[in-house]
Amino acid sequence: MKKFLLILLLILFVGSIAVYWLFFSSITVKEELRLSVALGSVPSTIARQLKEAGLIRSERVFLLELKFLDKGADLKAGNYLFAADSSWSVLDLIDYLQSGQLAAEQWLLQVREGETIFEFKEQLAEQGIDLSDWDKMTLVGTWQERFTFLQGVPSANSLEGFLFPDTYYFEKQADLKKVLETLLTHFGEKTVELRQSAKSKNLDWYEVLRLASIVEWEVRTPANRALVADIFWRRYHDDYLLQSDATLNYLRDKSERIDSNTYKDLENESAYNTYKHIGLPPTPINSPGLGALTATVNPTANDDYYFVTSLAGNIYYAKTYDDHLLNVKKAKNDK
């Protein structure tokens, strides 16, 4: 019995040391380190970043402590600076990551999925960025020699669609050229696998990008995006009107966008009116995220040719136009 108690005490002693070591002991940062936490990052993503940066010993322990303290929802996006020779325990890190710190010499740019280049411009103006060269710097032709994924795109087109949605941190002295260069470089890095996949399927990347931007505004869920992408691809290859309300919304300010266009709207002669002009719009209509891009490169094959989305967000699919008209009535009553 005494032997058992001794073993039990030894286990408890060793266990308490292990718990202390994991939860309360500190890790010293040898060199200055910066950690960027993007907007919308979940705790597991932040834990992985901390582990990769050498700031924690165990992702699981970090997440357990977050759960125990009920602090998971309190962690904030930011660009966190860890000074050289500073020491950090798990508890210290949790406290620090609630501050949403930005280095004094930095500013944050958030490009959201489905955001247009016009909304992007507004963000830069708010930061006081000099936009006097905007028209030239946002032309595809200005960057074609630098980025291969722009080759084949009309040089007079804007960079709409190529400003990859993500959170960025810039130094105060960053100018328009630096901002655009950073976003285009990131676009290349984030889409390289999808571009290779598109090439293997003989898909033109600029066509993918334009269609993905439509999918981005038309539907939200991954399964429906892949179905809708397949419908649009077949309409496109059949030289049939895409009939997307989203493309006409590109002509409107964000506050003026609508879910369904009127008959008068559908008479608009703009090349972005896919009710009147066969094919894709001349440019993407926003910055599509990876979800919409993935769905467009890897659509889910189906036999439907029409779809309509209700105000409640439900999507009704149909193979024939007559069935589609019935679905339109259903969608009107689905609020």
C-alpha cells in the first residue's frame, strides 16, 4: 500500500511539473519576431501560427487553456511584435493576443471576398495613400512583364479580380505601387495550384477569374457554388446568355446593389449586362475568394440549366425553362 501511494505521489508530482512547464513556464524569444493574425482567424489557426513561430510548445495545451479561460472569442487580429529576449508563457500570450495590436509604424488593409476595386480604392484613400497614378498603376499592362498570370489579359483592363482577399499589414511609408505589388504577389502564391489545375483542364485562367467573380456574388455555400459554376460553364460553352443579376450590380455602388433587376435594368446596353450579351463580362466583377475560385475550377457536374435564389437564401434548380418559371414563383414566396 505504501509503495502504491509513493508511486501515486510521484505521478502527481511529475504531472504537476509537466502542467506547470506547459502552462506557466516561459519561452524566450531570441530575436525580434512579428506575428500577423488575420481578421477572422479561428483559435486553431492562431495556435498553429504560435507553434510554427516557436512561441508555444503545444497547440493542444494552448487551445485547452483558451477553453478553460473562455477566451477563444477574445483573440483579435493584429500584427504582434515580440521583442528580442522577451519571455512568454501561454497565459502571457493569451493576454497579449486580446490587444489587437498594430505596430505604430503600420496600417492594416482588409480586402474582403467579393469586394470591388472601387471599394479597395476607398480604403486606400482613407489611409491617405497618394492615388494620383491610380489609372496607370491599376492597368493590367503596367504589371504584365512582372506577373505571368496577367499574360493574355487585355492590357487596358483594370486589375479587378487580381486583388486577392486577405488581411495585409503595410509600413506607413508604403505607396500605391508597393500595395499593389504585395497584393499581386500574394495572388500568385495563393492561386498557383488552382492555376495549374485549370491549365490541366484546358481552362483559360482569365475566364475562370471572371466566372468565379460571378459565382462569388451569386451563391455562398461551397456545394451550391460548385453546382452553379457548372451551370454557368455550360451556358457559356453553349453560347447561351448567363443571365446573372450579379454582373449588372457591378455598375452600381455597393449601397445600391439589388437582388433582382427590373425589366428596365435588363435593357441596359452595358457589356456587363449578361441578360443582353452572350458570354462573360469584359472583366471580373469583384475579387473572388478561394472558395469561388475552387468551385469554378472544380464544378460539380449536373443536368440543370437554370437556378433562382430566394430571399431566404434557398436555391431552386431546374432543367427546363418551364420548371424554372415554377421555381421563380416558389422563390418569391420563400422569404
